[in-house]
Amino acid sequence: MYRIGIDLGGTNIAVGVVNDRYEIVARRSVPTGAERPAEEVIRDMGDAVEEALRQAGLTAVDCASMGVGSPGACDPQTGVVKRAYNLNWFDVPVCRMLHQRFGIPVRLGNDANCAALAEVVAGAAVGCQDMVLITLGTGVGSGIISRGKILSGLRGGAGEAGHMLLVLDGEPCTCGRRGCWEAYASATALIRQTRQAALAHPESLLAQVEEITGRTAFDAAQQGDATAAEVVARYAVYVAAGLTDFVNILAPEMILLGGGISRQGEALLAPIREYVATHCFGQREGAIPTIAAVNGFALGGGCELSMSCDIRICADTAVFGQPEAGLGITPGFGGTQRLARLVGPGMAKQLIYTAKNIKADEALRIGLVNTVYPAQELLPAAEKLAGTIAKNAPIAVRACKKAINGGLQVDMDRAVTIEEKLFGSCFETADQKEGMGAFLEKRKHEPYQNR
């Protein structure tokens, strides 16, 4: 069966049809037109769904369910968008309205929560137990994963980080307060800051642009414009100041940035990392997380992940809030997280998706091996993995441990050979290799233990 995912944004609506392998088989994007009544926006959402279904050669009957990721406070139990200030939506029963049109189950979640779940299940944060995803768009959204689960809070209201205070009595926010982080760190705020700089500095390249967007200041700064460089630097500080609060309060393993502004890559990420490292509690000795973008610029390896991953999780409505159940896996092993530390998050993601020839092999690449897959499948899968991806050490070695701890009568020498082949390429110096050799020799004479 297929599922339909809808990523509702303040600027665009993205629709995707997803198969049971989390692959998007068709997609459609249309402007939101947020100034219009909710009924008109939802009508366009439905039209976009029908167009995506036509592209896929499907109808709603072929789909098990539909999921919507919306900004603002959402009630997943009733399917109602309670408050979405950037859309001017209040108590909009979006699920009921779409169900009436398509006749299939429709469920709702906060868009940043959907994006965070997507990264944990199928993206850059696979294996992470504690992570934060920040979306920098029309507003600022956040999805918080704590101990492998989305932090939803009372009535699903947690994660509205865009409305934490950054500047007392500062710029007005759409929520009614003044000085919210969103009023300084959103794409909307960056456009306002760029316009103000253009007016104050008519000699700047910023003043020569007909239409100012979130990219304008970055493009002009790249051309050497001093005023634009100041705008970019100040904007990076606004974003980083909010992220530092997350580091101090939650100490996440990873912070991912999404939204259009995150496509600026290192021009944005480098100053943010520097600010967080020098301003978080403990400074550079503190709990500094990996900070990256989810659009491929920071992750490298040709592994681009953006709204398509949001769509996958929006579409996973049958198990919304428990995506692991839909994949038949148990979270918490963290193999891919360790892999990311070994070879970098971009390469790790590339390795994960390199090949999915057998179920056990796929489980190894996801880094979430469990008893769903028979232990006897895991050792040959690990050996195959060792031959094709030498640096994928933590995941394949875990398979050896799993097979042996599962009570299988396996060849210890064979298992150690696999481990040696995997680990061997990860050590550079003679001392490291010698130490690893002694470790492997010891391994031959004692049971493997889960770690």
C-alpha cells in the first residue's frame, strides 16, 4: 500500500506519494497562499494530492492513509490545527476536511516534529537518541527527540522554540509577543534585516536588488559586499544564540537545521558552530553537539535530504509517533551514530543507503539490528558488508556479536576476521594497528559482549 504525505508550510505546500519502502514515487508542490481562508488552502492541498496521485498512476483507494505536517500547535488526537500564527489558522479541522474529500484516514502532526522523526528514522540522525531539528523558514520550528521519542508535551504543544524570548521588548512576533527567537532567526526576519540594511546603505549591492529574499544577503556577501556580510554575520549570531540555549538545556547529540536558509551551508554553519562552541556552558569543553544542515550541504557525500524526508514521515500516519514500529525495528542501538563519528554523517548516510539486498543487510545499514532478523542471517550479511564497505565497522561488528550472543554455533575465527577487515581500515598509525591486533587476538579467546 501507498501513503500520502503533505508538508504544509507558510510559503509552499509539498505533497508526496510514498511506497512501503519509504520511497517517494510522485510529488507536487504549490504555493500556500497563506493570506487566504483555510478552506481555500485545504482545497489546494487536495488538488495537489490528486495531481501527485495521477503522476503515480494511483487513486486514493490505493493508499492506506494520509498524513499532514503543519506549523504551529497541532492536536493529533482530533486532527485540528489549534494555532498556526503564520497561516492565521485557529482551530482548523484539516484532517476531517481532507477525509471528507478522499475517504481515507488522515492524521496530523507538527511539521518540525515530522521532520525530526524523519531524520531519526531515515535521515542524518539515524541512531540518535537525543537530537533537535530546527526549521528556519517563514517562522522557526523545532522538533525535539529525547531518548529516541518525540518530545510532545501537554496536548502536543512542546517544541515551539521559535517563541522563546531572545530580546526583551524586541521585534514584534506573529504570536503577539515581542522579541521571540522567530522574529530574529526566521527567513522572514532575515529578509526584514536585509531590507533595513539596504535602506541604510544605498551604496550596497543589497540596494540594487529588485526582490529581496532569504538568499540576497548571502549572495551579496559572497561578492564581497561589506554591508551584506554584516547582515549575514548578525543573522548567524541570532540563530546561534537560540541553539546555544538548546545545548545548555538539553545537551543533544546533534542539532540539524532545515528550511530554505539552511541551504547556505558553511556560510551559515561555520559561524554558528563557532558561536555555540564559545558561548555554551563549559565553552569548548562543554557538551557540544554535531551541528549540520539536512539539505546535503553540510552532510556531503552527495546525500541530499530535505522536505522529501518530511513527506515520508508525514505519510507514515499509521504509526505516527512510533515510526520504529512501522519499520519493524527497535531503536536505541545507535550504530549509525557511531558510524557517523567514524566517517562523518554524510558518508554514513551514503553507506546506509548503498545497498539493501537482504533484510538483514538493510537492518545492519540502518544500525538497528534486533531479533526480528534471525541471527543466522546476520553473520553472512556482516561478511558481505565487510567486503563492500570496509569502514562500516560498528554496524557489521554488532551483527557478529548478535549472532554469537544469540547462541549460534559460529566460527569465532571467521567473526574476528570480519571484525579485523572492518576495523583495519579505520586505524592509521602503527601503534593503533598494533593495539588493534592485540585486541583482536584477545577476542578469539573470549565471548563477545553487547556494548
